[in-house]
Amino acid sequence: MRVTRGVFSAIAAVMLVFAGQAGPASAVPQTGTVGPFDVTFYGNGDSDGIGLLAGPGFAVPLLFKQDAPDFYQSRKEPDPPFPYPSENYCGPVAAADGIVWLHDHGFDRLPYASPGTQAEYDLVMDLAAEMGTDQTVLGTLAVDARDGLAAYLDRPEHYPGQSYAEGRGLSLDGAYPDPVDWDWTGLMLSYKDTCIITLGGLWFRWSLPENPWFDWQRLGGHYLFVVGYDLPTMVYYHDPATDTAEELEDAALLWQGDVDPSRPFYTVDIPVELPDWVGDLLPPGAQVQTELRWEDAIAYGVAEPGTWERDADGAWTHDANWFGGAPGGVDACAHFLERLTQPVQVTVDAPVTLGRMTFDCSQPYTLAGAETIRMEVSAGQAVIEVVCGGHEIAAPLDFASDAALLLTGDIELSGDLSSAPGVVIEKSGDGTLVLSGLQSYGPGTLLEILGGIVLMNTDASGTGLMADADLSILVADAELDFACDQHLDTLTIDEGGLARFTGANVVVVKHLVMNGIDLGGVTLTPEPATLALLATGGLCLALTRKRSQAA
């Protein structure tokens, strides 16, 4: 993306004025004047205007939605334009940006449109119908925008049962049950399946020289499509009121007032010329004060049922912690995704059966508790996938079906580990698997290590007795580290396989297989440095110290 830069004074910003919804009057405490500040505007040329809601200072955005569309509410070509007045369509136009972005990023059951096309017109008008956009309220109410997006995404041809739209602020009769905040915005924007539209409002109040100020009243608002986030004070957006970078003359600034629970929004006092019809309602000589407020934000997108949604510790069985309710059952899926700003522990407070678990988060998830997670599928392999990060399953884990551990990130199984007889557990990927819980396998269980590292911190027999050595291990193009004494049924070192002593004093196996040859029962002990078992012709003792002495 080509980036051009220009710096503008935010004190003259008026981009949130006279568009979108009108609202009821409400008494709101006054806040002090903020500014002026200099903020930075970005654009990539002809059709990708990017503004920002910002505090003082500048930094590169930490989170950014690449190639986000930027539809224009006052479109001129081709016919027909959006119904007059087109400014009322900022809500569905901003929402359409996100729908097309989702289409381009894996959710192709949603429609695609490009600016200036009939498809764009159809998409925006379809969203407007769902969101209740009309001239009666001069735009789209926040609660209607949220509910309309939820209905649109949940259509049978789109993603029924997998979609969501949730909001912060959602101003109605002056009530703000869940205020917009920076942390929530950044968290939601980080989701790979989420887009955000945000609503700023113009508020004003008036007085006469001999009278105090009257209550604040809301005049209107404007929707924006959020495309970036920068801790702690910047939100980057596409503005439906501009269709090219060059048309944006001022950057909009919304700033948080004093920390006050009664003032749960971000605001700036700013001089704005009110429309004539408002001035006509005021008595001669009236003084007017105006504010711009960042009032509402709506996050919408598509998520798999069984996705953990709570950015805090919680119980597995509490349905509200999950999108679509708590998962469970043969073939069921549980997803632990980039929903966190902190490490989280999920307590397994009842036995649960799953066919798949996916971990894809830079913050660690820990599944804890005394109840067992049972991996079982009706056909094929159960799956535990770690896309990124380091995670832990401290609850007991039982493999009732064959399983694939797909690890590009790392995971530790620190709870009791068990399996049904004859189960094959296949570990692949460059990530590390750590086994540190009590192990107890059914006869004939096989662990195939086909990539990365497996660290054995506990004895696979569970008891330290050969009579209970039911686990066999195959290592190929991977590394197996013995951190404690081991008792195994069969150890097979295939091409590219490496087994190392990293803490064990003895490894006893009923069968040692090298290059396809069964060498029978073997007791392996380490040399002073490391014992390497290679599938390149036999046992290779890495006698580092002896070789150094010989040299």
C-alpha cells in the first residue's frame, strides 16, 4: 500500500456533523475543552481515504485491515444514486465496507462489490433495509444497525448460526449500558473474523446571557468503518463521506474526557456551525456550545460455534463464555482464538467430549480442572491444532479415537493422559509437544512424531514398570527428548529421527527398531553428554567429551 502523509489541525474537524441518526435529548455532564492537537492522515492514492480518531502523538498502527474497501455514500456513477439525502446512508455504506472485507478474507458466502457498481448499490440498499435506514430518523439508529447486521449475516444464504453483531454504547434514550473503550475496540479488531463500524454524534446546548446552559441535545451522527487500531489512543477509519484521500481536508479528533463513570464515551468540544433549521428554533442572542462524541461501536462478523469469547477466566459449561454455547459431543469443535488481552484459564467443570480443539492466539489459554476432555470422532482422526502461541491442557485428556496433533505453536499436556487400546496419535508441525502429566495408555497405542520436538517429562508407563509399558513411539524427521526415565513397548527411529537424553538415566524398551530392523529388548543409558539415536545405520554415541580429548 502506498502511503502519503499530511498533518492537519484537528480543532477544525467537522466530519461527524449532520449525517446519520438524530436522537433524543439527554442531560450529560459538561467536559473541558481539549486540543488543539496535530494528528496524521493517511491515504493510498485515488480511492482509499483513511482518517483517524486519535489522541495526541503518532505511531504506526499495530492492527490494520489490509485492502479494506472504501465505499462512498454520495456516489454519482452509475445511476441510481442512493436515495436523497444520501448522507443518511453512512451506516449501511460503512457496514458494506466490512461485508466486502469479510468476503475477501475467507467468508465468500457474503457478496462482493466494487465501488461505483450496481453490486455496490444493491449491497448498500439491502443492508439499509435490514438496518432500518430511513429519512424519519435521518439515518440509522445504533441498535437498529446492530440488529440489522445480525439479521443480514444470519440469512440462510450467508452464515446462519455462525454470525454475530455486538455493540458498545448503543445509545438509546441517553443510556450507555456498555461504554465504548479503546481496549474493546482493539480486541475486536484483532479478531480475524470481525469488522467494526463506529458512530460519532454531534451534541449541542444553548443558553442566554441571563440564563444557565440548558441540557445537552443530540443533533445527529456519522458512521465510520474502522480499519486500524494503535495502542493506546488511535483508531483508523474509512469515512463514507469521502471517496478519495484528497477530499479529506481535516482529520477528526475524538478524545476521552475526564475519567468519569457517568461519561462513558470519547469527546471533544469543537466549534461547529449548526444548520439553519436549528438556529431558527433558538431565541435571538443564544449562545451555542457543541461537542463531537464517539458514542457507539458495532463489531460484526462470522465465528465458528464453540469459540471461546470471554477475555477472562471462566467455566467451560457456562454458555455465555462461548459463541454459540459451550461445545460438547462426538465430533464437536472448540476454538480458542485471538480473543484475549491476557492469559486465560478455562475450567473444565464437567466431562466433555470433542472431535477438535484449535488454539490460535498469542496469549496463552490453559484448560484446567479435574474433569476429563475426551477426544472422539465418528470417523477419521480427532484433531488438536495449535496455530500460534503456547498453551496448556492441565485437565485430564483421553484419546478415544485416532488423533492428529497439528502444531505450529506449542502445547503442554500436563494433566493425566490416557488412550483407548490401539489408538494412533500423530504429531506433525514444527511446534513442541510437552508431556508432563501422568501417562496411562491402552495396549497398542502408538505416538508418531513426524515433525518438531516432543519432550517426555514423565514416564510413558505411568508406573515405572515394564508390565505397564503400552506406548510405542516412532520418530521420523523430528526430535524426541527423554527428560526422565522411560519404559516403552517399541521405539522406532526412522529416517531423520533423533532421540536425546536430556535428563533421563535409563530408557528401557521391549523393541528397538532401527532402519526397519528390530534389535529386540534394549536398555539405553546416556553417555556423559548426549545419547543420539539415528536412523542412519545404527546407534551413534555423541561422545563429545571423548572426541575433544582425542583431538
